[in-house]
Amino acid sequence: MGGYAGNLLYVDLTNGQVQVKPLDMAFARENIGGLGIGTRIFLDLIKDKPQFEALSADNPFILMTGPLTGCGMDATARWSVCSKSPLTGYWGDANVGGHFGSRLKLAGYDGIVITGAAEKPVCLFINDQEVELRDASEYWGKDVYATTDALTKDFRDQSSKPGQVLTIGPAGEKQVRFANLINKKGHAAGRTGLGAVWGAKKLKAIYVAGSGELDIAQPEKLKALRKELKEVYADSIYISSIQSAGTPAHLDVGIIAGDIPIKNWQMSDWDEIDELGPASIEEKIHAGDRTCYACTVACKKNAEVKEGPFKTPKGPGPEYETVAAFGTMCLNSDIESVAKANEICNRYGLDTISCGATIAFAIDCFEDGLLTTQETDGLELRWGNSAAIVAMAEKIGKNEGFGAILAKGSVKAAEHIGKGADQYLTTVKGLESPMHDPRNTHGLGLAFGVSPRGACHEASLVYEVEGGAMYIPELPELAEDLPEGSRGRARLNVACQDYGMFFSHCAIFCNLGAAPLNATQAVAMLNHVTGFDYTLDEVMKIGRRIWYLKRGLTNLFGARAKDDRLPARLMTPLNEGPTQGSVPDMELMLKAFYKLRGLDEDGLPQEAVLRELGLADLADLLYPEAEQTALSSKEV
Amino acid sequence: MSVFESREIFKEVIVGFFNLLGDTPLVADKLMASKMVIRFIYSDPDLAVVVDCSGDAMDVRPDDTDTKALVEMSMKADIAHKFWFGKVNLTMALTRRQMVAKGPIPKILKLLPAIKPSYAMYPKYLDENGYSQYNIH
């Protein structure tokens, strides 16, 4: 069978044991890969003791590639991580590109399951069959760039091929709740704070070198598909735009529609937006292109600020989300300061969305008198004060002073500040909303609300479909021309979740680079690589099961119907701009969505629905009384 | 049924609006800086319009099918009408090929910030020039 390396690594940090277990191919076919496999393993590991703290040794961490990772096609370099989130307390996952996943496959592993916690800093060394935990005390305290450079150099002589490093920075070590994991200095598994999970486990980094090859089940068919897709890509304006300007291309398009949150979601239009846009980036900070493994789209850009207060050495540049989080959200039109804040986040290992959004929240509090310079270590946290924004990002990374308050995330910071600070929050389930405004596309409001990991535009494909970047003619719900407003969005969400779980969570296509693919092409690629014979109907069913699994896990950790609502900030209509007067009708959409998904009034998937999907383990955990009753009747 | 009853009416409306953009420095200065020659190819009703920014002033030439244009934008007249109201999801229109662009895409996209003020101008232009029946605002 192609696509899979065929093995999983199990690493117990408590006793230092490393085991290699073969990947069961029937299990792989049933769950495809990525979070499909990751969530199943996670559930198996926690089902006997489902209540635990995210920053305890009891929290498993799972890194999974998909069958396409490393297959050499465009937009297939991605892989995923999952665990309980220390930021939200609910289900946490993140999806990332770069080179680490493909290298892991070439070393012979589809994923790594990490349990327990080490007593002192360790790193995991993988060189093909040689796998061991090593002392990482000398790297502890180093930033992401220094750790990446040091491990790459220190382990090169012991490796068959040059290695890839996945590491946390000082933020992860200090358990900043939105710390992330970074490969190659700029490819971040950003959201939900899983870098802090590593910090709590004292796992500093994983180094992987691999000399193997990935088998492709049907190479000739894959070659033909590559040829077909070459024309599709050449014809795609979406691909051209991200190739030329990277994801910040959205600043030019998103502002027209009102998709970009400005001033902590209080505006949707701004005279100074062009200072942050692609033209300004090209003029002031652009320093060349980068790419993920084998991807010719090459949407990643480098940045450099040669002089001035925000001098930044050449390195991975800010993505759209980062430009918006530190730029528009903070009313900061200085793109050089955004480049600097981005570099700080990359070095310390911080999620730029949560970091920028949390600083914007703090500015809002400061401007309204809830905070003074006494609390903020002397920093004037004012709209557009780029120096203060950059300084606060660094304080968060260091977990020091007022930065240590914000390092717990905006929800905890609001509790600390009090005085009604929660009115400025932009979180759903404790996760700061990404930089896309549901007042523009109402279906995205529902997507934010019901996303298992909290406010997220990538938890399904609603953003891509409703926003227009993806068009899937084989699925009527993903091809309809919906009228403006909230009607029809529940149905859209359900289909986008099912297809999205298959597309970007299990097979792990990149939502950006693979946007031009229709469903026929996506399923064909999966079949050509694996040799399986999936149908669209089958992958939709798998996607549906994975969605319920993630939803159920977040329910298991305490999320209920009240947590599916949007914060007041996102539900406040704006007086001007492209989205003037528009807010999603959450009650209408949620009611329809709950009915379609078979969720009860509490927001839990009904027991019968879970059992029908083959999720009996999850049903037993969510409905322990029912399980007990069943056991009792058996005994009788 | 299309918004504009005839080719003549659509030509009057769209050419008049392009000329207004050419007379508005806030928009025209940035378009002129691009030095681009763009041909808009409309259907239903059919019309070709060249917007030439290569000279000293913006030149709008209806029915010009001969000039070599760097960029060609094809769309239905109704889509163009909605676009100037800012009511077209540009990403979706391009993905679903309701708008087809040919030419150097990065250069085309760079024009978006330049034309942003025109969305507010279009409904006003329709009202002030006797075309208020087409104003969907």
C-alpha cells in the first residue's frame, strides 16, 4: 500500500521508552490519516481517565502526517498535531506545512504518539531506525531560531541526511498558553497552545532525518493527474495571487468585502490599510520566497527590515493572519513593526493570531481606562503605538510583567483585569478569533461557533467556500449560490465540515495551495497515492465521523451549547463600511445546525447518532449512565 | 433578464463611469501609474471597452477590439454592474469563472486598492446622470 510509511512511534517521556508499532492498514483506511488517526488514538489513550489537566503528564500529544504528506504533489506537505488545549481547556489541534512531516515519513514513521512527561529537558532524535530521547538541557532557554540552527548542526554528523527540527521556544518552555511549535523557523503549528503542552512535558524539540522513499501505489496515474492539475493551477487566479504576494494578498481583496477585523473588530474599513497591503510589503519588507516541501505554489515569503527601530534580520515573513493581528487589529499601519512582531513570535514560539488579538484586547482595555501604565509595565498600550505593541509581544514571549498576564490568553487576562473587560473579548471557547469577519460571511459565524477547537476559519471549509476560494461542483452544498445573509448556512457548514475533515484534516491537503482542486481530483489523488478505492461518498462519511469525534472530545472536556455563541464584539453591527448593519443570525443557524447534526439542547451529539457512526467509546464517555444501565441489564 | 435593456444604454453607463474615474485623481493617479492597457469584454449585452492608462491621461475607447491589451477581463454586463457597487465577491467570481482575467495577475490585483473608492462613486454617478433606475443600493 502506498502513501503510508507504515509505522507509528510511541514515546513515553515518563519512563523514557520508545516503541515502534506498525500502522494497521485497516485502521488507516478507516481513518485516512492526520487528525482522523490522531483523534482516534487520543480517545483510546484517555478513555479510562478522561478528566485531566492539559499541562499534566496525563495529556497525550499526537503528531500525525497524512498519506499525502511527502508524496511530492503540490499542496500536500501538511501534517497535524492534537492534544487537550492549555489555552481553552477543550480539544486542541493545529495544522502545519513545512518540511518536518515529509522528513518524518522518509524516516519511516507516519506519526508520533507522546505520553507522560520528562523530569528534565529532552529532545527526540530520529535518524531512520535510530530513535532515542536525548538530554536537551543545553538547548532549553534558547529561542526557536537558535535551537533550530544548533540541532541541525549538532546532529548532522549523526544523520543519514540533513535533518528537520520541530521545536518550541521560550514561550513553550514557560507554558505561555498560546505557545506553538515551529519547523524551519516559520512553519508554525500555531493554534490552541500546544507548544505549552511540550513545555509541561519538558520536550524541547524533535529532530528527524530520513533516507527512505515514499511508495506511491499508482505512480503513472499520479503523474497523469499532476499533468491535469498543472493546467488547473496555471489557470487559477487565486494561486497566482498567493504566489505573487503570499497570503497577505488577502488584504487587497478582504478589505473590499469587509472581511478584515480592524481596531479589535470595531471597524471594517480603514484609510491606512494599504500601508499593510501587498504593495507596501513588497516595497518595505519583502526578502524573497520560500515554500513547503515539494510545493511549487511557494506562497511563503521572507521579510527583512534593514534599519530603524524594528530592524529585523531576513527570515520568514508575516502571513496575512499576522499582518491583520498585529496591524489592522491594533490600528497599527507600520508594516516594519509587524515584521518585527512576527519575528518575535517565531523566535519565542507564539501563535501570532492569539498574541496579536490579545494585545488588541489589552489596547482596548487601556484606551477605555481599564488599564494604566502602572499595570502595563509603563507601556502606553494605545491604538497604533507600534513600539508598545512590539514590546508587549516580547514580554508575552518572556512571560514577564504584564506580558505574563496576557500570556494566559485574553479570557484569563479579562478575568484578571475585571471591570467588565470581558466585553472586549473576541474569543469562542476561549480561542481568539482569526482575522476573518463573520459579519461579512454569516456562515463563518456558525463555523466559528461550532468549531470544536474554538473560533477558527480552518476547522471546516466554510471560509474557503463561502468566501469564494473553493468551488466543489460535485457537492451541491458547496456549489450553491447562496443569497446574502444567514439562511442555508447550517447546511453549508455541515457539508463543509464533512468534506473539510477529509480534505484538510485527514488526507491533509493545504487549504490554500489545494484550493483549485475539485472533489474528483482530490479523491483521485488520495487513491493514486494510497492504492485504496475511496469514493467521495465514503470520504464524506469518514469526515463526518471525525467531526463528531472532535466535537465529542470538546464536549467531554466541558463545552456545551452556550459555548457555541459568538462574543458580543463580533455580534455588534458596524455603523459603516462594507458590512454596515450586518450580523449573523446565530440563533437561526444554530437551531438548523443542531437539527441537522443531531445535537441535543446541551450541544452534545445524541447517543444514538454516535453509536450509529461507530463511536461507541465516545458515546459511553458522554453518556456514562446509559453505559451503566446497559451493563446492569447484561448482568441481570 | 439582464439589467441593461440595450447595448447602447450599457455603453453609455459604463463608458461614462470609466471617464468619471479618469477625471477623479484619487482613482486615476494610481491607475495611470500602472501604465496598463486593459480591455473589458462584456457579454449580454456584448461590448468591448479599452481603458488605456499608457499615455498622459486615461483614455476610454468603446468598441476598440484592435488595440493590444496587457490585460483582458471578461464578464457579463450584470456582473460588471454588481462589481461597481462592491457587491461581487471577487474571489468567488474569479473561482467560478463569472469573471475571467487574462494577463499578469499580480499586476491586476495591484489595481484593487486603486479602484476601491469607485464603489462609493458608482451609485452616486448613476443617480446624478439619469440612471437612477439602475441603482440597486
